[in-house]
Amino acid sequence: MNEKKGLIFNIQRYSLNDGEGIRTIVFFKGCPLRCPWCSNPESQSFETEYMKSNVNGNIKTIGKWYTVDEIIKEVLKDEVFFNTSGGGVTLSGGEVLAQGEFAEELLKELKENGINTAIETCG
């Protein structure tokens, strides 16, 4: 059982544009850059944030701490899509390498489960 934790702001399923096949994207929270064109500005802070929804006014939590095992359990729900489409898991962000030790452990576990992996980085 792996107890390392990483701050993640979203796990998005059924992506077709972030690698081969159908992919699940794990979005890491935190980035050392503050690019004005950032496509995920909610990913920039290295801390959990709270935002008010424009739709219904509810408060939404942006960022949750996950263990490697919790993410593996979540992405394995999509294994049938990976197997039939040649897809897998893409780590994105924020900046994945800003949480390098956690990303490395997660990638090792994904590989041990036979899941194709990719990362998107600002590096």
C-alpha cells in the first residue's frame, strides 16, 4: 500500500486529445509559472482553494489530496476503454513535475497495472 499523497484538482475521463486512444487525465495542482494564457488557471496554486460557482452559488473545492492507491483505484474503472482503444492515463496540470516524487510513484503503479502513460509538462 502506497501512502504518498499528491494534490490533484481533477480526474477527467474519456479524453481524446491528450495522447493515444481514450484517456483519463489526472490534473495535478500547482505550477511555478503564471502564464497569462494558462488553460487551467485553477491549477496554479499549490494549495486547496474554494471557488463560488457562477451557476448556483455553491462553494466548490479545487484540489484534493490523493494517495497513489486512491488514484489507481479510480483510473482502473476505465481500464476497458484503455484496452479497447489503446488509451491510458495522462498526467497533466498544473505542473506534474512540481510533485515529482508523487508523479514517479503514480507512474510506476500505472505501469505495474499495464496502463499506458503520458505526461504533459511546462518543462
